[in-house]
Amino acid sequence: MDNTALISLALIIPSQLAESQSALPSAPVVDDGGAGHPARAALVRARLATTLHRLAWAIEPKEGF
């Protein structure tokens, strides 16, 4: 089987989704304001995920119940 079509779709679809689309061809494109502090946001998400995992492990039933 030729996988060229699948590879091309895998390369084309993400690039199409990354571009902004407007309703009208002459509509202005508004910047989303930047990403802010992506490293800080990732750190906060990681710490939150760790906390939630530890909480879930603490309240899960022990084996033998």
C-alpha cells in the first residue's frame, strides 16, 4: 500500500489548522495577543497535574478492600 497520501495529509492538515481563517477575504486579521509566558504556563499546568495525581492516589481505595 502506498502511504504517500497519508503522509501528505499528516503534513498538510496541521499547517491548514495553524493559519487563521476569516469569513471575508478582505477581513482584518487580529493578533491573539501573544502566548504570554508559555514556560510559566507549562510549569503551572505540570504542578497542577502532579497535585491532582497525588490527590487521586491518596483517596483511591487500597488493595484488599
